[in-house]
Amino acid sequence: MTTATPSAAVQYLASRPCRLCAGTEFSDFQSLGFVHVEGSSHHYFETLICRTCKKTDLFASLSEIERKNPHTVLRVPATPPVR
């Protein structure tokens, strides 16, 4: 079990019941590594998983992914969120 503080997004989601099943217990993995191709660099994600239905939310470590990979930032006109 980790003692680091969850990100703000994870704290927000974990402060209310699961959006899918209304479960109230979650597991937070703060540095889960994924590899795109064998031998390539790892990309780390914070992962919140509902322990009841296994619904999973992934949050990218954007600064690390951008540092290791060429990328383009795309911008669109601001609008209200679609919900």
C-alpha cells in the first residue's frame, strides 16, 4: 500500500460513489507502468479502480509522456463541457 497523496482528479472521483455501480471502495495505483512495444520506454499512469465493478479510470503523467515522445498540442475554441 502506498503512502503518497493521490492526484486531485483521483481524490475527486474517490470522494463519491462509483459512477457505474455506486460502489464505495477503490484501489489507487499511483505509478502503473505500460509499455507500447517490447523494449520501449515505460509510460506511467495513476489508476483508480472500483473494487466492486472494476471500472477503471486512468490519469496520464502528461509531463513524462511529453518529455519522452514527440507530440503536437492541439487547441480548439473553448466551449462548456459536454456531459
